[in-house]
Amino acid sequence: NLYILGMMNTADRSLSLVDYALRRRFAFITMEPLYSSPKFKEHLESQGIPVDILNRIVSRMGELNQAIGSDRTNLGPGFRIGHSFFTPTEPVIEPNAWYRRVVETEIHPLLEEYWFDAPETADQWRDQLLG
């Protein structure tokens, strides 16, 4: 009765060859981004994130993930962005600055990789997330 849990991000292109071998030997469970989870919201509130910023994160990241998941040509559901980017480990003193920093230094660079051949798309999403 021993369970070994391994986690991998299927969006990581460097794992594509290993992925087939792993899939033959293990069971896989997809974990969805949980922006609307009550626990996620409770965590953010406990770290000093006001409700308006929390709602902004939930709605705008939901819209972004919808667009990413719908792009079956280049991306798809495995490329959706999880809620872990927005899980501070200590109280946030300046929530607006924190949100802006996460979008500009973590989310936007990821979007630039996703849409490396369409940088204007990454910039549009950054602007929409910050708008």
C-alpha cells in the first residue's frame, strides 16, 4: 500500500519523449487550475489580498486560460496557467504592486514563450491582465 506521487508539467516541451514512456507505466491524473477554489481564495485573503484583486485574478486568469485551452493548434489545456503563481507565502504589504509584479515577471514571460512567434498576443494579454 505504497503510493508514489510524481508531478510533471505536460507543457514542458523537453519532457515530450519521456512522457510516452511514463504514460505506458503509470496512471495520470490531470490537475486543473483552481482559481475559483474556496481554499485558494481563503489563502489569498489570509495573506492580505483584498477581494477586488482576488476577483481580478480569478476572472482574468480564467479568461486567459480559456484562450490558452482553446488554442489547440499551438497550446491547449496542458498549457493553462495554474494558481500557484498567485500563492504568496507571507503577508502581502502592497497587493496592487504584488499583482503587477507577478504578471510582469512571471506570467508575461511565460506568455512570451507560448506566443514567441506572436509577441503582440503576449503583450495584449499582459495589458488585459493589468488593465
